[in-house]
Amino acid sequence: MTMLADVNTADIREAIRLGCRTMCSVFNADDDDVPFFGSQVWPEARLSFSSTHNESHVPGRHLNALLSAEDAAGVYIDEGCIDRHARAAFLSYSGEHSLPLNRDRIGGRLKHFSPHDVREGFHALYALARFRGSEQALATAEASIEAIQRLWDREQGWDRAALGDEIDFHSTTFVAGLARAIGPLVKLHRYTGCKGALDLALELARKATDEFFLPGGGYDRESFGTHTHSTTCVLSSLAQLADLNRDAPLMERVRAFYDNGLNEIRDEIGWVIESSADRVDPDRGEVNNTGDIVETALILGKWGYPEYFEDAERILRCHLLPSQLRDTSFIREPDNPQDEDGKRDVAARHLGAFGFPAPYGHKPLDATRISFNMDIVGGAVASLCEALRQTVVSDRAGHWVHLLFDRETDAVAVESPYTNGSLRVRVKRPGPLYVRIPTWVTPDSVRVDGVGSGLQWSNGYLVLSRPQLNRWVAIEFNLAESKIVLKHRTREIGVQLRGDSVAAMSNFGADLTFFPPLN
């Protein structure tokens, strides 16, 4: 049994930076620098091409994440990295119908179309249009929306005849297909004014809420499909649309599913099963599913439900951050007699990746392989960017500390109790201070700079109406010790918590674990 070195549970920005390093390291020199999709680090290490989800999928995930990291975290991104991803994205759109297509092989023609990839295509175009002012990206997005409105019908689905015989169509459920695109369509509308983006998002959302995300909030595996990332990304997409339109009934649909159906595929620390089908590998998760839950929780928290910020923080500290690949010492470089680029420097190029972990480590007990597919890196990093944006927010009402991570903005500095022993906040611009206090803290036990009584509270936040400028305010409380049990399909996983972080976890003798074993 090997416990991993350098497991991160507290530094969001560093996780973003390292993930960006990964995404700029995985271009295939044997394929005109189109990024790889597939990954495996054990038993044999390699990066590989995918005939269904390569150029149609990876550039969108990576461009959305890389350019968000530049914007939200100030991470330096080499422009050559952006250019190569952009070139691969436009390659995918260079076939028929302005849809994201995939080649059947390296050097082959664009022929595979899966509605599953429309989300990723729009994410590439959105990111280039918003962050690089790309007129080509915006025009391509508008042409793609027009094509979808022409080729897809809410009742009849895709017009296979109009797509033509030259395109191989990959059928999916609606949730695992076109519904996934709601989120980037919302972003396209919000940040670029893309024509038709809001209309298409609303049409897709109506079908999603009429047939799938019902008022009771249940999860139906047969109708949703077993690909759980599709379920979580449609959920976060609906939350984004509800937030855009200030649509309270739609947000209640999101909340109903979060509180009910989502529990069929997640556990208490935000691990999500990679496939809900009846199969082996019951502890195999997928990290960008976890990221979508975090993004949804952040929006619900912003809407006045602070318990979802608490859920987001626990997920970040207990699973999303720890599951990043930071210790690559177990990866063995493969033999490479043909000098293939996919077998060069595999360990170094994977540093910073996210993949398919168990709650306790990189290698689920039943695993026959360990992989970190490159699309997942983009999904996880993009979600971490949203988390970083929401740690501390300043608006007309004041300064809000939603997540208790170390963070400094131009208005507020925060030192986390998890890294500094106590929570300290310094306000740099005038305005009331609102600090979310976790529900496992008894309000009477909180001390503020020695003052233990007369504190003001509002909806789970400690309120200081007139904090002194540029003076550290110490907010003292204990990080409570508690135990929870994660109920998985074939085992129960014990967890010792310290506040909202893991102190120890059952690992059943597994290798490559994140946390000390729970005795």
C-alpha cells in the first residue's frame, strides 16, 4: 500500500495552474499538434487518439478551462498553447453543417458526429469569442446554432437523412447528447451576444424539464443514460440558465434534483460514479462530474442557500483537489521502439491531470487500469476557476466570504483556518463583511477578536457591519472532528473529518491513496 506524496487539499489556484500545465503538454507531434484524448498511466503508460472524441471534444474543454484560468486566477498561458487548441477546434468545424466532427483516424477525414460533443464545440467557440474576441469563433457558433435548429427537432430528434450518408451519426439519449450544450449556450449569450444562443438554450431546457428533470427531482437511469457526467453537466447548465434569467421555478427544479436524484450517483464528499450501469469498478469516479456538482452548488449558494456553499467546500477539500495527479513517481515510461509521441515523457505530461479516482485514491480496488483522459482535466480546471471566483465576492451589499480558502482580492484578504490555525479576514475597501460560518460550528462558540457576545448573524453568515479597513479580524472556532460513512455499491467507506476536510479514510489496503488510513 502506497500513500501518495504532495496531496493538495487547500490550494485552488495552484491546482488550476498545474492543470493548465497538463493541458499545454498533450499535443500530438505525430498529428500536427492536435491534442490527445485518451490516457493511461497503469499498467502501461501512453497518450492516445480517439476516433470519436478527439478534436471534437478536447479543444473545447481545454480552451474553456485555460482561458478561464487566465481570467479568474491570473495564470500565465502560453499563446501557442491557445493557438494549437483553437486550430484543432476549427478543424473539427471544417466539415459539413457547422457541427463538431471527428476524424476516423489520424490523417483521416472528418466523419463522426455525436450530439454528445456539441457542448464541447460550443465551449471552444465561446471561450475564443469571449476571451480572444475571435470573430471566426462567433461566426462559427452562430452558423452551428442555425444548423442545429435546421437539423434537430424537439419531437423528432435529428434529421439523419439531412445529415447525409458521409457522416457517421452516434446516437445518444437527449441528456447525454444535445442537452449538454445548454451551459455553453448560456455563456455565449451572456458574454458575446451570440445570435440564437438564448433561444436554443431555452428550447433545450424546456425539453429537459418537461421530460427528465421533473418536479420531484428523481433520477431515472434508463431515460437519462448511464453516462453520469452528462447528467451532472446538464444540471449545472440548467442552473446557469436559471441564474441568467432569474428564473426561480427553474432553479427549484435544479435544487430538487440536487437534493434527491443526484444522491443516486454521488456520495457525501462529491465523488460521482463514472457510469451508473450495473458493472464492475463500483468505486471508479470521474472528476469533472464532481466539478459540475461544485458549479451547481455555487450557484445555489449565490441564490441564498449557504448550505450549498458548505457542500461545495467539503467536495473541494475532500475529493476534487486531492484527486489531482501531483505524485507521478508510480508511472513507468513505456518502451517506445517506434518513437511514438504518445509514449514520450508520459509521466511529466500527466502531471496535474484529473481522471477516474475512487474516494480514497487513484486506483479503485477493482481497477484493471488507471487513466486520466485529457477532457477531464479541462472540466475539473474550469470548475476550480468558478470556485475561485466565488471564494470571496464583493458587490454593492458588501464583501462576502463564501468559501474558507486562502484568497486575496483587491477588496478582501482571507487566511483560512485550515492552513493558518484560525480564520482571519482583512477588508481593504469600505463595506459590510459577511463571513459564512459552517453549520457544524455552534454560533455561541465563535469569538471575534476576543468578543464573544453581541455578534450579528444573517442566514448562516457572521456579519460585521463596519469592519475597520486594513486590520486583520480573527474569527475563532474549532474545526470539529466528526465521522461519516460513504455508502458505495459494494462497500462502506469510513471517513474521519476535521471540519470539511479529510483527516483519515478507509482504504481497504488499496494502493496510491490520498489520505492516512482510518483505523
